Amino acid sequence: MKRAVSVYAAILQITGFITLALYGVSRFKSQDPRGVAVLTLLGCGLLLTLAYFGWHYCNVKNMRRMAAGESFRAHTFHSHAAAEYGHAPETVWQLIRPAEAAMLIDGDAQAFKVPGTPDGEGERQCFISADGEVSVIEVLSEVPGRTAVTRAVCPPDLPSAITTYTLEPTTVGCRLTMETLIEFPVPMSAVQKQAIRAYERSFVEKVGHLLERQSVQKGNQNL
């Protein structure tokens, strides 16, 4: 049914285009200025349509190449968020480094290190959200207590997403910077970009809240 409606709509569009073209030609032959206006409008519309189909074809081709694991012309998006904490870098590292931290920070139902993978570089972590969605990341490089670089490996149809976590000592504690670099076969929408920026801000803010909670709990234990 959906295909039939699409075909019917295409027929109506083609019919309308031909009708307007014939009208424009007849007016032009009659030396009516409206003929030039109609033909100019149709010409611009045709050029825009061809440009759109060319853009769409390239995007579809890029998507197929990405799905097949082949190289594609990438559209790169970069974003980052940072926050400072009154805690040593090692304290923050211990909080965010384990896979299980995702249950506290992101609210995942389950999070764990994939069995059989090494610690550090090459390690894989699996996350299962509350609605059952599964995702896996791989640690590309790591300097314990300072930086870690990860990439998304599951679901396989996701774009290439590289996330870097960097801890820098400050006079009062440390600064955590979370950077995201995504290569996608089609331009990302403003909504998608905003969602990534919002997630990064939420991540560093929740880390701060958890650190404060840990400090309060330790203070109560010492009483």
C-alpha cells in the first residue's frame, strides 16, 4: 500500500511538472512574461531536485560502504565537556574506570568487563541498558590514572565513535575532559549533535555528584 501511494504521488508530480512546462512554453511563444517566469521556476526546481538526488545517492552509498566495513567519505563531528573536582586524579579514575561505573553514571542495568579480554589496551566492556539494548566498547589505549581512549564496537552498524577521557591535576584536585569524535557516512542532524553534547555534560556532572556522595559517606564513617 505504501509503495502504491509513493508511485501515485510520483505520477502526480511528473504530470504537474509536464503541465507547467507546457503552460510555460505556450506563454513564452505568446510573448507573455509569465512564460519566462514559469520556465525559470521549473528549471531551478529541476536543478535542486537533481542536486538532492545526487546528495542522497552519495549518502546511501556511504551507508552501504560503512555497513560492509569498507572505507567511506566521512563527515566528522567533534565535541567535548569538562569539569573540575576537588579530588585527586587517582580517585576519579577509580570511580570511572571500571565497567560497573556505567550503572552509577549512565543508569545501565548491567555492566561488566567482557571475559577473556585483557586489562587495559584491548579490553572490552559490555553494557546492557534498562530496555535491553546491548553496547560494547573497546579500550584502544590507556595511561592508568590519566587517560583512556575507547571506541564503540557494538552494535556493528553504529558509526565510528572514539571517546577520550583525560584527567589533569589542578591546584585543587583535577580536571576531567570527555571528548567524542564521530565519523559518520552522512551529516549528523542538529538533534543528534545536541544529544551527544548533552550526554557529555551529564557524564561529567554525574561524576561530580558521585564524588561528593563518596566524600559524605566517608565523612560519616569517620564520625
